[in-house]
Amino acid sequence: MKQEYRNLSLVPRMVFGRGCFNQLGDILAPRRESGRMLFLVDDVLEHTGFADRLPMEKGDLLIWVNVDDEPSTKLIDSLKSRATEQLGENPSAVIGIGGGSVMDTAKAVSVMLANPGSSAGYQGWDLVKNRAIYHVGIPTISGTGAEVSRTAVLTGPIRKLGINSDYSVFDQIVLDPDLLHGVPSDQRFYTGMDCYIHCVESLRGGFINAFSRAYAEKAMDICREIFLEDWKRESEEKLMMASLFGGLSITYSQVGVCHALSYGLAYVLKVHHGIGNSLVFDYLEDFYPDEVVEFRRMCKWQDIQIPRGVTKGIPEADLTRMIDIALTLDPLWENALGPDWKEIMTRDRLKGLYEMM
Ligand code: NAD
Ligand code: ZN
């Protein structure tokens, strides 16, 4: 049988370095002729004076995005309507500034402005027909790899699943470590552990290859460097690179057991991605023994108390829903446990794992 390798779509342009955010106006300048711009910014930055740093011009639209809940298809559809109404036409660029939540929001909005219907109709793999509006991603917290991935993860009416498409990929990313100032240390850790877990699941999975290995090994080394030591200024730029590399690794391999379980948890209990992954990972010694021990060392060093008892007393129906959601993620299980994964990860075993959390 002919082997099919994925023809990967990567972010074509990147600027990296302290203060490089100040170049955003120049980067956007060539797009100015073709229309006004849409800025989507995490509302945590609303009262910090950050708006004054945005290279906005007359007619541009700024929307502060709240991420108390992770992005949903409903949010994307309403942002699309609001942008169309207020701008009167499609913007020439969509700029997303924030963590994984806002970056995914910007990806999804830029896709949906160029495609009909609700974003829920595009949750899945390669369902997008039209090229997205030019979009720029600017992380203000690092770890998810959303800046470099081809997915915009959304909670939809049926499940949490990304718009996985070449058109989701950012046209430009701006990586300025100064923007990570002010992230609370526990949140920084959880999002950082998302990166660490991406690497573990990539390296320990059957889909691993030399490309994904090279990036994951380097990103893991960086995670060790920064989370098994006191946090320093230079840790910000290192984490930014680890996030990028971890993201690159999984774009050409896959995640595994932890992400599958964490998706179920997120959908039913609204547990955020980074914290959900940390919470789950602690119980996965059977699958990732050495790494779970190392993860605990990092928690200890960073003085992190992972929440416990989140599934205690939840209705049976919720538990069932979590299991159902986790089991829909075939590629993750296949990567982690091989083609016979259904025999290894039975509903009972999954239930036992969830009940421990
Ligand atoms: P996030 O974007 O949800 O933000 C977490 C918290 O940090 C929020 O309260 C936010 O307001 C705050 N924050 C962000 N920047 C800050 C700053 N500079 N100062 C102070 N506070 C700041 O967190 P995340 O972990 O980056 O992203 C999680 C989301 O990313 C989830 O929705 C998840 O599904 C998604 N995700 C996407 C991918 C992908 O490849 N697209 C990969 C992993 C996760
Ligand atoms: Zn993740």
C-alpha cells in the first residue's frame, strides 16, 4: 500500500524577540489598503493601558474577549455577526492577542468570516472550503502551541473539537516574551504543563517520527530547565520557544491519553485545558511512568497544589458523558495505545480513572 504523508501547512511568517510587538503596525501596513481591521484581545488586558499600544486606525474594531469559559461555537458565531455588523464588510485582517483561548478564537473567526453557516458545522478535519481572512496570532501566555497549530479548538453543541484545517493556520505570529509579564504563576505553570504533556504524548506515541521527536525533545528539555528551577526573566523567552516546538511536534504526530481524558473533563465540568491536563496527568503513571514522576517534581518545585476531587459526587450521567466524549477521540487513543486500543481502554477502566480525580 502507498504510504501517505501529511503535507503540513506551517505559519509562513514569525517575528520573535523582546519588544517585537512594537513592529505590529509595520507588519499590518501592507494590508491597510484593503480595509479595516479586527482586533480580538483578551479582556484581562482591558484596564492595563494595553489598548494604547495597539496600532489601530480609524474604523478598526477592537473587541475585548472574555475567556472565563473556553471558546465556544456560539461565541465565534456571535463575534462573526458583530464584526460584520460593525465593520459593514469583512476586515482585511484579524489580530488575536491572548492565550490559546483568544488565539483559537481569532483563527475560528477569520475562517468563519470567509465561510457560510455556523462554526459548529466545521468542527472536524478539513471541512473548511474557503481561505480564511489574513490572521495574526500574538500569545500573551505560552504553552498550548496554538500559535503554530492548524486547529482552533471549540466547545460545540455536541463536543469539544477543533476546526482542523490548513486555513486555520496563522499567516503571521508575533512572539514577544515581554507580553508574558503579569501571567499569574499557577496559570503559567498549567499552560506550561500543556506543553510538557504535548511532548510526552508525542514522544511516547506510536505516531512519533524524527520531525516530531526533534521538536519534542528540545521543548521537554526547556520545560525541565525552567520548571525545575526558580522562575527568571529569561524563562519567558524559553517557554515561548518550548510552546512553539511542542506545538510543532504534535502537528506532525498526535497527543494521547491525557488529552483524551482532559477533553471529557473540559466538556462536562468546564475545566480549563491546562489545569485539566495537569489534573489528569497525575493519574497516568501506568501510561507515562517516568514523566509523571518528573511532573510531580515540577509541581513541588513550583509549589503547585493541583485541585482534587473534581469528579466526586457528580451524577452518573455526567460520568457517562465524559467517557463517551473521551472515546470519540480515536486518533489520540490509537497514537497512545496502538490499533487495539479499544481492548486496552475499556469503559470501565476509563470510569475508574475519572472517579479517582
Ligand atoms: P487561556 O487563553 O484560556 O488563558 C488562561 C488565563 O490566563 C485567562 O484567565 C487569561 O485571561 C489569562 N492570561 C492570558 N494572558 C495573560 C497575561 N499576559 N497576563 C495575565 N493573565 C493572562 O489559556 P491557555 O492555556 O493559553 O489556552 C487554553 C485554550 O487553548 C483552551 O481553550 C484549549 O482548548 C486551547 N488549546 C488550543 C490548542 C491549539 O493547538 N489550538 C492547543 C492546546 C490548547
Ligand atoms: Zn494541549
